[in-house]
Amino acid sequence: MSDNEVLPLLRADEVHHINKPLDLSSKEEEYLRSYTSKCDRRLLLYICIGYALDSLNKMALSNAKIAGLSADLDLHGYDINLALGVYYLGSFIFQLPSNLVLKSVKPTYWLCGSMLAWSLVTLLTAFVANARQLALCRFMFGAVQAGYLTGSLYYISYWYPRELVRQRMGFFFASAGIGGICIGPLCALLTSLEIMGLRAWQNIFLFVGSLSLVWSLVGLQVLEDYPDTATFITDSEQRLIVRLMACQNTVASTRHISLRQAGMAARDTKIWLWTLIDFCANSATQVNGMFGPTLIASQGYSTQTAQLLTALTNFMAFSGMASIAYIAKMARGSSNAIALSNVVTIVGFLLALLAPSNSAAAQLGALFLFSFASPQPAAHGPAWEMANQQGSTKPAMAAAITSAFGGLGPLATAFVYRDRDSPAFVLGHTVCLSMTVTCLLATALLRWMLSSENDRRDRDPADISGLTMEQVQDLADNHPDFRYKI
């Protein structure tokens, strides 16, 4: 559907009032509830399961490490750290191009194709013979997986009205925790099995790769591209959602790439602050995903016990992610929720640093604490950012910039948790503590900037009555009636 087809769905009194709340009748409210329920059961459920499988594939390496991978491939020094880190380098390099391609490729093909590609790479990883091949496979995994996270966030943002986005993104990020809960017991089971003469670590890669491969094919039958072309909703629901999204300036099916909006995103200080928040949050978040089994095993636990205990740390992570919508509501805004989780994370890392390194109870307690709190800013941040974006191109650019550069945070984490620092891991904990403090400060600054801009627009509203509709749409979140969510 083109711009000319969408805009007539707005009433005459609404055309020049983008960002103004629409008055919905009781019947329209009913249509909206029905539409939302259908999207939740079909689209949101699918991409959430996909993200859980993505988590399984990412965490496979850290579990394979203690299941014999290091010994079989004769890994020494920074070999495993390099394999963990190059994933994020591949993701960084291909993140922005993949999001721009997303504007020109049907979302169904893009999301399912990304999942199919990373599944094949994971299957290939089961047959690597040395450190170089392992690093190459992980780089390829990061490259082909790069578009799934930001593509999913963008996908959510143009299927749901702005006020419903944060909760759905909370569900999406929480699904990674489900994958984390499953990976430990699953790997413990696979480690104990003899399958066709394969090594235990090979079983891990083959099984999780096969799961996501099957799910990628299911998506071709389940996903649909845009609300205005959807076949699983009624005509009345379709007309209403397109009208709502047009008034919020978030109709995505135009496939129009605005170079002006792309430039706005690149120059927007707010987006770079969200990126800094994401960078710091991801640095701390990935400690459990990349090194959870190693940290637990360093306290004297066996391989299978360590893998089973990761189910508990990942349950803590899931609990934190699943509660982000509630925490944001309780804290009265995403910025307050990020600050609260930062404080809890800081306490966790301080406990890990100050408690005796050979005290299993204290070290596991610290791991549980920062595993619960540290993932929350990594979920609150993108949800907060996407709720404050508008336009045909700027949301995709914002998501790409934040995910690409913010996603580099774990690259640093990969190299500061060194085997020779076991069991204290002072360097790693200190770096992640510093990142968390920086995240807290960046959040405070961004909150002040958004509040100040809202106040300025209240005091001195700009007159845009002389602008064309295309010019009004290109204002994106600079529209004088737009108010940032704090």
C-alpha cells in the first residue's frame, strides 16, 4: 500500500494531526483488542520462540567449551575468547547493511532467511577441527544472525500501536531467558548421550541447529509482512490499525527509504546515548551467557552440574526480563527502570569482587544477582528507544545503529574473563562494574534531555501548517506534537 492509499484512511480532521490521540468508539476499541490478540498469538509468539532458539544457538559454544570442545580442538590462551568475541564483530559489520536491506525485502523472508542461515552455520560448527575454523564459524554466525534482533524489534514496532510496543518487546526479550533456562539441562543431557559416535560438544551444536532450522521453515507459513496486507485479520481491524499507524507515522509497507530521516538518525545525539546505554548493558548482560558455565565450574562443580546450575542463573535472567513491563510501570518509566536495575547489578558485581573467591555460596549469589538485573537495561533500552521513534526510515536506522554499535559491548567482555584469572575473575568483574556505572550515568543524561525537549515543545510549539504531508512525515519524532516517553 502506498502513501496515497494510506492517507485517505485518515479523516480530514486527522490528516495534519499526526501524533494527536485518536478518539476510538467502543466498537473500534473492540476491533483493536481483537487485532492485538491475533497478532500476539500468531506473530509475537513465533518471533519470541525464534529469539529463544537464537539464545540456544549463541549459548551453545559456552556449554560446548566445558563439554570437551577445548580439549578436542586443543584450544589454549585466548582461543575460546576469540571464538566468543568474533561473533559480535560479525554482527557489528553486517548489522547496518542488514537493516537497510530489511526495508527492501519482505520481513517474512528476511526473518526466516536469517534464522535458516544461522541454523546452517551452527550445524557446520559441529564439524570444526581447530581454533581457526571455530572462529570462522562464529564470525559467520554473527554475520547471518545480525538482522534478526533489530528486524524483530522493527517488526513489532509496525504491527503494534506505540503504547503497546514496550510490553511486547518485554515478552520478546524475556524469551531469550527461556532459551537460557533450557540450554543447561539440554546440554547436560546431550553430554551424557552417545549418538552415532559423535563427541558431546558436537551433539550440542547439531541439536540446537536442527531445532532452529525447522522453526525457520515454519515461519514461512506463519508470518505475514504488514498489517495492511495481512490475511488473518478482518477488514474492519485492518482499516483501524492502518489508520492508527498512519496517525503515529509508523506505516511500514510503503518501503520508502527517506535519506533525510537516515541522516537525522545518524546525527541524533539521543540515539547515540541509547547506543551507549545498550553497549554498556550488553557488556554486563553477556557475562552469564558467555561465561556462566565457566564461573560455576570454577567453584569446583563438575561439567554436568555446572550445566544444570546454569538453568538457575538463566531462570534469574528470564525472571528479570519477563518482569520489565511491570518494573517499568512500577518505576514510572523506562529510564527509572534502567536506573533501578543498574543499581542492583552494581551490588551484584561488588559482591563478586569483595566476597572470598573460593566461597561458592557468595560467588553463586553474586552471579544470580547480576544475572537477574543486568539483562533488564538491555531490554528496557531498545524498547524505550523504539517507543520514541517515528517515520518510514528513522526507526530502522535507530535500531540498526544501536544494535550494531551497542552490540559491540560483549566483544570487550569476551576478552576480560580469562581462564588464568579463575576463580576470582577480578578484571572481568571490574570492567563490567564500570560499564554498569556508565550505563547509569548515560541514562540520567538522556532522561534529562528528553524531559527538557518535552518542556520546550510545551512552551513554544512550532507552526507546521504550511508543510506538505510528506514534509510532516519526514519530521519523524521532531514533530512538534510528539512527546518523548521518559
